Amino acid sequence: MVRDLSGLPPYQRIAAQIIERIESGELQPGDRVPSVSQIMETERVSRATAARVPGVLRAEGYATATPGVGTIVTKPKKLTAGADRLAKLQAGGATLGDSERVEILDAVREAASQEVADALGLEVGAEVARRRRRYLDSTGVVTVSTTWVAASIADQAPEFLETAPLPKMTFGLIEERTGRRVTRRRDTVALREVPEDVAGALEVEAGTPTVAVINHYWDQSGEPTEYAVDYLGIGRELSSEYDLD
């Protein structure tokens, strides 16, 4: 879809046009973005207007200032967290980005840790099912995502323990097999050390600090359905944008 840029202020319109060139591949990471002088000449705008364009590109994550070189293209490393994938699924859209792919790392039964037991309303040591995936895009590891559900859910939805993609993801599978529909979630963002069993898939040393997105989900009766922890790849940024009108 071609974005209508006509209503934007001139500096934002120019920045949006440059972003489109980056997204299309015309400008690649490492390329210099048009200089202020070049923008003034090609767009017939004032220096004050042209000077605001690089700042927009940097703020949006599409460029970085490099001393002695100038402003350089750095296509943002976007993240789609599990909760965002739920929103996409519920809206009828694709849960993976254009360049994303998913690897199912394992799907096993195990004893619940204190953290998992608390989240699912179980006793420590109770049997749970765990499913771990790694999401990647053209720039590397996006996130390593681990989801836990009660053993009773895995009994009703055996596909959860198969190492194959779930077309409707865990949320849709649980609803389809049990009738329990996710109606509430809580997302927590924390700085955590990468655990040993995740480090290899995330391609970092165990103990490396990174951003973790922790998701709790509840059904229409207020009972927990699943618990998930996403460890972000190094260099990834988590951001949200909202219309306030």
C-alpha cells in the first residue's frame, strides 16, 4: 500500500520518502542518507527544514550518526512479541513479519518451577508442558520464546507437544480444543540474565543481560491459560506507538 504523505509537514514527508527507499532496499545498511545540502537541493526546502530530516530517521531507528562519516542507514531490528502476535491473530492477520521465520526448538513435559507454577496457579513440581521457539529475520535472532501450559491443556491439545508450527498459535489452539478463550493478558518488560538453557539459541553467553517480555494470559473465567517469556536478541528494541486522538 502506498502511504499518503501529502498531509505531513515537509521534513516528515521527506523523511518518510527516505524510509520508503530503505524499506524497498534502494538504500542499504551502511549507505549514507542524503545530506542536508542534498535535501535542500532536491526538495527545494530551507536548511532549517532539511536539517530536521536526519533526526527523524535516527529517532525512527533507520539511521545513526557516525563521527567523521555522517548519518548512516541502519535498518531497525524490529521485534514482534508474543502479545503482539496474539493481536495480529485476533485481527485475522499473519503472525510472522515479512522476513521472519520460526524454528521449533523443543516441546516437552517437565516439572513446574516456582515461577511457572505461580503463573499457572499450580503447585511447584506439577507437570506442565513447555514449548520453545526461536524467531529469526534477515538480521538474525529476533527472540527466543518459551510458553508453558498446564499438563491438562496439553492432554486436550496434543499438537502443543509436536515440533511443528501451530497455525493459530498457542492461543488459538487452546480455544479450539478447550473452548477457553484468552480475554486478558498482562505484559511485563524486565531486564533479565539469559538462562543457560536459552543462551545457545539466543547466540549469547549465559548470564548476558537482555530485555525479557513476560506474558500472562487468562481465559473468560479468569483462569490462567498460559505463561510465556520472550528473551530479545541482543540489539533488539521494543517499542510501542499509539494514536492519542
